[in-house]
Amino acid sequence: MTRTAPVALTVVDALVLPCADDGPEWFFGWLQVGADGRIVGLGPGEPPADVPAGEVLDADGAIVAPGFVSAHSHLFTSGLRGIAPDSTLYPWVRSMMELFRHTDAEDMYWASLHGATDFLVNGVTSAYNFMQSGVTWLYDPRTARNVLGKVHPDDYTTRQMDGVLDAGLRVVHSIRLDDESGPEDQVLTRFARMVDAARDPSRTAGGQLLGVSVMGAVQWASDPRTAELEVLVMREHGISDQAHFVETAEGLDVQREKFAWYAEAGALGRDLLLGHFVHPTDEMVDAVAEAGSPVVWQPTSNGRLGSGVADVVRYRERGVPVGVGLDDQSCTDISDPWANMRQGLYGQRALHRDAGVMSPRDVLRMHTLGSAEVLGVADRVGSLEVGKHADFVVVDHRSPSTGPVWDVVATYVLACGLRNLRATYVGGRCVARDGRATVVAAARADAELAVRIERAAHADGRRLAVTAEQLVDAAARRAR
């Protein structure tokens, strides 16, 4: 492909893995980035000799591939890795929500910034982010009802937006409607304020905002009106909705019954994404396939929480679009997209007892371009193509060595991992290198998070195994 605009950065001597549907699957060559952070050219061999190269990044034969897209994430949970380690979904969620009753807006800023920089350090450049609700709910699975924990001010939500954007991650902000927390007019007015805040020009510079969405809450709701109101705000604000659905085997009959609430409200369709979708009935799969609703798959999270194995092969055979997410740091623990791909790939092969049901190419596409497609942002991210944001990773498959390369895609998916990741670029700008984020605020994030989460834990009557003081002191010693 040829250059179409002035060049700010030229990547040379790269093993390029575009993850695009058109063109070669891989090639040794170059990639160029314009001043606006978008790809202006790429191709095999050497870049055009008559074009000023701008800054030059010599990949020295390493793999250059698109940054991963996490189509389902909860970045505010970055301080809760290892929490409730032997729990299934409902007690695990309860453990987190009891703690978050004791957090404020600045706590959520640092938790979100920490989670977003963690994604970038691990090669994820775009994420659908379920923000912690402006209302802390304590769900009771015995009654299938929410118990109101605490109502927070607006900045509890908006500071989460700021934390993700300050880290440099591209994001779809997902906002819960919280319709059961008060009169409908007040709930809708607050939701509209949050949508406006997300779209404020001060928060959209640089193309980091990919969109706004509803955090679908029917799984937790007590009345079909929740589905109706979600459809109302989807249409009023021109946004999507992603719902956690039939994620766990706990209370499965109640979960399945609530699917009809979405169907009867007219929610099914391209703009209603179904997160997890581990335990649907045949009728639910038929309805989703007919309506074109995408499914978003979290293989590592589903394993960590003992939720089950979603039959993604079955969904894809029915023509259901599928994206992939890393979910919470508190239930995926390590935000490792390579491990996430392998967990999913191997689980599907084991489920079907057939290694041919899903390939490394399939799962790589789902975690990049496929995730971008289900989020409706594939025109901007998900693959290395002219006109898209120059969001990419530099992965050295030779250090540590993965050995001879029989198949480039198979080596990348099956043999590479975080140990091979050298750098992450967003818009042609390096945001992480050798396991460290480059954003200035990242230097404070570890200490801020440790102190703030410990304070919330103490307020809830809990103690951490390693204190914030011990963590901060250890980090300071390493830095000296």
C-alpha cells in the first residue's frame, strides 16, 4: 500500500501481521503513521525512498500486529486481583461491591487509570469498559433482587472516564442506568448527564473515545421495566447496550426467564451485545442468531469463576458475531490476551473433542478485528490498514526464543505471550515499553491504588495480606 499523507513515524524491518480480511496474512515490510496518528501506508519490503520517514522505529525482525481489543472489561477492579479466589460469580461480585461502598471519586480515578495502564502494558489498546455504577448494588441471589448499597455523586462516574483517558487507552464507556434507584425521570436525567459528560469535547480529543453504551443490567433487575428503559436510552442517545447474560449456572432458571424481557422490549439486534452467554437455551440461541445480536466471550474469566464453557463454535456456526474480552482484572487476574486466546481455543477444542473446530487465526481475529466489529468500531481499530488508528504491538518471538517459525499466526497465538511483548503503540505513540507504561501518572498509580484500596478494605472490616506501606516501600527500593 502506498503513502497517502505526511509521515510522522516509519516502522521498518517488521514481520507485519495486519489481521485484516483483505491482503496478505503477513509480510516482512514497513508501516507508516501520519501526524494524525493514523496509518498512511504499509507494505512488503522497504518504505518509499522518496518520502520523508519522520521518526524511524526499527523492529529488527520482530512481529508488528494490531493492539488487542477487549470487548468486555471492568477496569476499575484492578486493585482486587486474587479477591474471593474460590468463589463463583455471585459471592465474588458481593465481595467486591461491599468494598466499593467505601470508595470515592478519586479512588475510582486511580483504580481506572491503573486498570487502563495495565491493559496497555499488556498489549490491549482498545476496550469496552463497564464503569462501576454510580449506585453500589448488593445483589442477593436468593431473592434475585438488588439491595441498595450506596448512591454516589456524578463525579464517581466521570472520574472513571478521566482515569481511562489519562492512561491513553481507547475506550467505549459503558454506563449503568440504575433505574431501580429512584424515580424514572431522575434516573434518565442522570444517565443523560453521564452520556453528555462522556461526549464532552474535553474527553474526546485524540480519538480515544470510541463510543458510549449502556451497561445492561437485566440479569440483576427485578422488573421488566429495566429492559424497556434500556431500549429507550439506546434509541434516544444512539448508543449500544451490552448485557451480562446467563453467565453462571447459579440461579439459571431466573436468568433465562429474564431473556424474554429483552425480547419483548425490542432490544434484540445488532446494538444489543450479550456478554458471556454461557448457558443459553436453544430458543435463546435461535433468537440471537435471527436478530444478529453479537456475543462477547470471556474464556479466562469463565474458567476462573467456574461459570462454564460457552459453546462459541455453535454460535459462530449459526452466524452469530463473536468478540472477545478480558473482563475484570479481579477475575482474569493477569490481563494477558495471549493466555485468553489460548484458554478459549483449547477449551473449545476440548468441548468438541476436535482440534479443527477453531484455529489460531479464528481466535486472533476474534480478539482484534472481530471485537472491533461487534463494538461497531472496526472502521477505526482492530487491524493494521490505511486510515485506521496506528495502534500496534511489537512482539519479539525470538526473545525468549519460540524456535523455528512454521506458521507465523500459529507462532504468534500459541507460542508468544507477555514475555515477548516489547512495546505498545497507540496512534503511533509509544504508551508502554518493556512492561512499563510511559504516561507520567503511571508512576503514581501503584502507590495510589494500594493506599486507597487498603483504606476501603479497612472501612469494610477487612485486612490485606500485604499492606500498602509494604508494597510502596518495596517499590521504592526497586526504583533506587
